[in-house]
Amino acid sequence: MSLKLAAGLSIVCGGSLPASAERAIDIELSGPAPFEASELAAAMRMRLPADGAAVRVRVTGTADGVHVDTTPGSRDVSLRGLAGPAAARLVALAASDLLLSDLAAAPELVVRQPAQGPDRAADSKVPSTLGVLGSAAGWEGVRSVLGAASLDLAQPVRGYLGIIEVEGGAIAGGDVALIAAVVRVDGGLRTSVFELRAGLTIAPIYVRTGAADLTALIGGNASVRIRIPVTRAARAVLAVGADVFVTRTSYLLDGATVMTTPRAAPWVAAGMEVAL
């Protein structure tokens, strides 16, 4: 066979072979990036199969690296100061993981706490408290004050407070010897320092002067408290409030009125409370 014939056959055969083409990789840099698009494309060609559909990757700069977007998903890549081909290789690793189906990024794991609801969450931040206070109340028509000591229990209920307060005291001096018990059943709102209360007041009173008498005053109450931390579990409490009664009773002595129970009885109190 002549040399010319052999050369002609080799050209014909070589021309019939399919030409190998590089996989199309389209890199879009959105904003400044620490590498060139060509550097990232070259790094990705070393990781992706040579054949396959065209690949499109968009890279956006972030504070400490880049954000990579591909059709399957996206990912943030921290470059830790890397630039040039070294940074491109690190980004190519993340982008290739997103593109290859067998190395696709795992879905984000979201850990959810058991459903608690806003009311129960609020209750968990407000402890139950037990308070001991001394108080002085001004009664209309009485020349002396009602001095008393009280014990109250406050319990979180659906983000609010349920409170029961029991108080006992007596009129100091005056024309009438009187012993009173005051029961307040309240709802309240509490912050770290302030507390608001309002509710029902029932006040049984016993008058020992003259023929003696036992009755009960019924009404409502409202108060505000300042709670000052003393230790981790204890607080000093300063309170001001008032009881307003819908029932009243007058007492006569020798035909003259010596006392009329109050319509409104403002009071102040001070003491301590402890968290339970």
C-alpha cells in the first residue's frame, strides 16, 4: 500500500470518529467573588462526569464566603480567606454535591419542641409565689385604721395569675371594737418588677361593742405591687390598693351612729414573697 493511500485512509477514518466535547458549565458571578468564573468551571469539570446536560451555577458573595445556587438546591460556603483556584475548588466541591443525585445535600434537619402553646410557655416563666404582708386600711367614718396581716398565694394560670389572699385584722382604738377578715380572690398580671391585681373581696366583720354583730361586706378590689429582688427566690413587696364594697352597715350606740362600714377602703401594705 502506498504512503499516499494510507494517509488518505487515516484522514477519512479519523474524520468519521465523533469529536469529544466538554460538558457545558455556565458560571454566573453575581457581584465580587474571590475567583474567576473560568477557575470554578475548571474545578467543576474535574468533579462532574464529562457527558451530561449543561450545568448552570450562580455564585453570590457573602460576608465570609459565597452562596451557591443550582437547580437542585443552594448552599452557603465559608471560604475562610481563600481566593483563586483554592477557593474555586472548595466551591466546586459544594456545587458538585448539589448537582450529583447520589451526593445531593441532605434535607435540613429541623428539631421541633413539643407543642406547648403560648399559655403554657408563659406559665413556665412565672413562678408560683407565697407572700406575707402587713397592711393598714383607712375606713370611712372610722377614726382609726384597720391594721391587718395577710397571706397570699399566686399561681400562674394560662399566662395570668390566679390569686387568693386571706387577711385578718382589727380596728386600733376608736369607739367600736371590730375584728375583720378579708378574703380577696383575684386575677393578675406580673412582670419582673410590677404586678397588677383585681377581683372579688369578701370581708366578714365582727363588732364586739354593744350587743355585738356579725356581718359580711362584699365588693371588689384592685391593687398594684412593686416586687424588689432580695435573693434569687425572695422579693420585698410594696403594695397599694383599695377595696370597694357594695354593702354597708351602720352601728348605733345610745341612739347615735358610731360607725358606718366603708364604701371604699384604700390600703397600703409591705412584706415579702418567696417563689415556690
